[in-house]
Amino acid sequence: MAAILTQPPHGAPAAGLSLAEALELREKAGKPVRVGLIGAGQMGTDIVVQISQMTGIEIAAVADIAPERVSEAAALAGRKGEVDSVSDEVGLEAARRKGRIAATTSLDLICRSPEVDVIIDATGNPEAGSRVALTAIAARKHIVMMNVEADITIGSYLAVEAAKAGVVYTLGAGDEPAAAMELINFIRAMGYPVVAAGKGKNNPFRIDAVPADYVEEATRRNMNPRMLVEFVDGSKTMVEMVAIANACGFVPDIPGMHGPAAPKDELQNYFCPKEEGGLLSRKGVVDFSVAKGVAPGVFAVAEMRHPRVRERMSDLHLGPGPYYSFFRPYHLTSLEVPLSAAAAVIFNQSHMRPLPVPTSEVGCVAKRDLAVGETLDAIGEYGYRGFALSRADAQARKALPIGLAQGATMTRPVRKGELITLADASPDERLKIVEVRRAQDAMTAALTSGATA
């Protein structure tokens, strides 16, 4: 017999229900989770289409600097002609009453609207992401950050501020960091330490990649060349692994990580201590593999030493131990993100968020010689690539955080292959993310000084 679902009292959590069941109840009650989406580019369009496949959740409003992209996304989702251009709350409410998607260029309007329950940031720009998150939190809206570049720069501050406001701050399900967190939480819940966690790198690792060389491939894959290069030159991998590190208290074992060609079935043999045949000088690290067959998956390596446990793992054909790799062979990127929006609203749940004190940083390594007076471009362009460091290393070397790089002015020359420091480049003081990063640095300094007092 099928289970009979009943709606929990208004305002009560959907205790005991799965997310699918809770969404089904929302649909039946005519109270879907109402999503405000910021950004209708590649990822934003995916989200509009994906939510159209789901029950109990809907796109309420979309903000984009190019409003025509909202209409294009809606058309792809089977909602051609169901978009109203709005400029104020009256217009947004009117669109909602008619069951239409409200489109605007104002992120403030969507973040503050009572017609929206949760905000998804799909801008892909650290500065824009900081403004979206701060506005949403101030309006007491849950915030789903697809903008991992912003998260690794100011995520600790945002997560603390969200908690103070009584709302959820979460990275989006479907990206590699959140997919890896599923494995990490699974292992930790069973009581075992996680030795290493990471991903397979999707693209060939070419540290000198630039957009001009990837126009054809990007066009074929319906991508922005800059975004593709962010993956190819390793910046995205560095960002994603640091996001995991900051959520778990991990660090890169070495600056830039090892990145070996570790086959899927041998991950535990590479990502274990040197004295036991592996690469690692410590446990609790993030890293990645460039071997074929690992991407698009993620992994976590557990240490399981009890003889009875190892006997059972051997019976299950998972190896002799004491190190075992757990592998998720896929991540569905933006297609899974609506699950985080729904979980935040229904269960008040974060799928992943950074700790108050970050443990790692992504710095910048010059892709070419940089001269005094130059203004740095965006991640994935021509000036620099991401480089993962422990927070201690980043502080000792005064590394320029990658989320503060765009718009920074070079104050000293830096040669190709060198780390760009805060003595070499001055961040753009007009940017909100620069201001928030200073607030985060002050917050973490106070927390660490209190912990050591």
C-alpha cells in the first residue's frame, strides 16, 4: 500500500519526510518553494529548465543584465511567452499572481521580494556573488551559492552572517565540492577519519591556457571561453578543492596539491601517508587526480583499521585496507542545485558551508610577465591562474586571494610562474568583496586569537 502523506502544520518542519515527499506535499498544497534566480547564463538556464521538471518548486523571478536571456531560458523550459518584465515589487507581485516568471535587471528587487523564499546565485562572478549573498541574507532569504569563487574568498563571513539572520547559507548540490561532502559526511558519520578528498579533473591540465585558444571548443560545448579556460588551467579545481578544505578543516598537502594520475581503483594507494606507500605527508587533505576514468567523479579516502571492519570490507570486495576509497562517479552540476534550494526552505538544511575560520586559500600565479600599472583581468583569462595553499602558507607568503584579483592594479612586476602577492597587486577598493574580505579577516583573527588565549 502506498504511504499516505499529510501536510505538516504551517511553519513546522517536514519531519520524517524525504525531500521528494516534502516537495510532493508542497505541490498538493499549492505552496511551492519559490526560487529567485540571479543570472540566466549557462548555469542559470539549466536551473530554469531543471526546476520545470520538478514538483513543489518553481522559478518565481530571474534577474539578469540581459533580460532577453530570461525569455530564452523560459522558452527552453517550455514556458515560451510566460515571462513578464518588471521593475518594482508591484510588477513582480502581478507576475506571480498570473503564474508567470518575473524578469528584471535588479538583483535587489528579487532578493528582497516577499514573493521569493530562496535565492540562487548563478552569476559566476565573485563581486556579483558577494552582493547577491549579502542582500539576500539582509533580507532574511536562504542563499544557495553556485559561486564557489566567492565562497572561498568570503564564505566564512557569509555563513556566519546567515546563521545570525536565521537563514541557510549553502553551496549547491551537484558541484564537485558538495558531491564530495556527501562522501565525507557518510564516512565521518560512521566514525572513521577522512584521509583525503577530491575529484577527477575533467579537462587536460594546461596551466598556460588562454581564451583565444579555446573559442572553437567553447562554442561547440555551448560555453564561455573564459569559463572553459578556468577549468583547463586548473583554477576551478583549485577553487573547488579549497571549498572542500574550508568546509572540513582540511588543507592541500603541498602548495598546488599533488594532482597525480591516480586510477579510480587505486585512489587509496596514492592518497595515503608516504610511510605506507602513498604521497601524503599528513592526513586530512584535498587533492585531485588527472587519470582517465576518475572525472566526472569525486572521492574520499577513509582510514578503517579495526580487524573486524577490514574483514567485512574484504568480504565486500573493497580491498584489504586500512585505507579505502569511496567514489561517486558523477555530479550533475546545475541540475542538482534546486535540491539545495528546496532543502534550505523545507528542512533548514545546508548541504555544505565553510567553517568560521578557513583553513585554505586560492592564490594567483602569473600566466605571463605582469608589469607595474596593469589591471588584472578575470579568472580564466590571460593574467593568472588559481593556486591552492594552506591558510598558513598563504598568510606567510601574503598571497593575493583569487577572489580579489579581478580589477587589482599591479604595483610591482611579477614574472610568469610566480605567485602574486598583496605587495605586488592592490585590490580594487571600490569592490564590495574587498570590503567583506577585510571583515572576514577581522572575524577570523578574533576567533583564532580567542581560541589561543
